[in-house]
Amino acid sequence: MAIRHSIQLQHRAFSTAWFRTVNPVNNTEVHVTPQHTDEEAVERLEKAQQYFKSVGRQGAGSIQDRFDKLAKVKAIMQEKEAELAQLMTTEMGKPILQAHAEV
């Protein structure tokens, strides 16, 4: 299956199925997200594979570039530690101290 242009993907309606995130502690709904159809998932995987083939490993940059990117991700996660820990607690029922340690 060929990868369709990203604009076409953006304009296609999502499936009518929904993925519900439920807090396991109190069984309340946290949020609802539309599920992708099998076709939509395959299209996204093909697009990612096509991109990787076009840039290869060099597309990720040098070892130093990759290190710098990971360091930036680490800094952002540390900056948002409380928010991420609360999200893990709400969505997975993870105790807050464990969630902080995991971030």
C-alpha cells in the first residue's frame, strides 16, 4: 500500500470507535480519543518507514546530535516531572512517589 500525502491524512475523518482512558483507582473517565482504523495505522507506519528509508541512519544526525537531542528531552521531562508523574498516577494508578521516580 502506498503512502498517501499527509494532507490527505489530515482531512480524512477518524473512525467512529473511541479509546477511553479510565483512572483505575476510581474508574472515572480521564479522556476519550478517537481510535485509528487498521488502514490509518498502516498508512502511518508506511509513512514512517518511507521517511526512514529516505534519510537513513544519517537522518538522525551524528552521535553528538543524537546525544544533544536526548539531553534536551531529559531536560524537558525533568522540567515537567510533576505533571508527568500526576499523569501516570491518573491514567495508570501508579503511586505518586513511584511515578516521580519513573520520570
